[in-house]
Amino acid sequence: MLKTRLTKNCYHWMISKGLAIMIHKTLFFIHLKYKYQGQRLKNLVGIPLHLAKLMLFSLSLCSLLLVIGLPASFSSLVSSSVAANPLYPLDANMVNVRDYGAKGDGITDDKAKGFGNPEQPRPITRPGSLETGNTRKGNRAHHNYIFDMTFDTGKGNYGAVGVDFKSSLSTSIVSC
């Protein structure tokens, strides 16, 4: 099994002994002249020549796939750095609401007035509403943008709405 470990910007490859032996033998057979490859496999393994050639092809294909797969593992290493916090990247500058008095126990803050009924969800903020002192005329909804936000409505909130976005000219929601 091939494993990787990131240490101070250096990737250390940890290969199991069996995989290392297979890679070594495969690379050795690739360097032999083609007419000797099958015979060499037959002598080592003790199988008929046509099966030895098939095995050589399989080993060559495995080594090729391994070489192709190594660069792909770098992308999985980068994504695994976010695996501990899958919703938000490490540089997202998230704010913990517990620092501002939220309990986070699943009972106290979740049952606050108006937020306890999932069948009638209430918005947290209403820009341009009566609560902010504006009239009911509404806005033109021009040049409204939302960038790089994550809206997590949680599990079991079938009535939750992440964004109710009014838009008109030159508006967008990007990377949400």
C-alpha cells in the first residue's frame, strides 16, 4: 500500500515491502530485451510463456498506472488537509459564535423565540425590511452580490432556506 505523509513541505513516500518488491521487479523486467522478458518470468515464476507475457503486461500496466497515479495523489493530499473541517477551508476566517455568548449545546440557542418551529422558518436578517426602518416599497435589487459564503442549514431542517436572494441588474452569487 502506498501512503504519503507531509512534513515541512516535503512529501515522504511510505511504500509497503511487497509493493516495493513488485515495483523493483517490474522495472527490472522492463529493462530486459523484449524477447527475454517472457523467458525470464517463466524461469522465476514457473508458468507457461504466454501467461508470463500476460503477467509482464499486467505488471507493466500496473507500474504505468502507479506512475500516472502519483501526481494525482498530490491533489488528494491537498484536499486531505481540509478533511478535518470539510465545510470550511482553513483560511476561511470563520467566526465562532460561542465567542459571542452562544451556548452551542443544541438546546439553549436552538429554541430561541421564533426559531423553534422548522415548519415555519424565520430569516435571521431581512435587509430592506420594516425591521430596519425602510418602507414596504422594496428595493431595486441592483448590484447585489454574495461572494464566498457557506450556508449550512444543518440536518433535519427541511424547511430551511439558505438564501432568499432578490436580484435584478448586475447581481450574482459566486462560490457559495
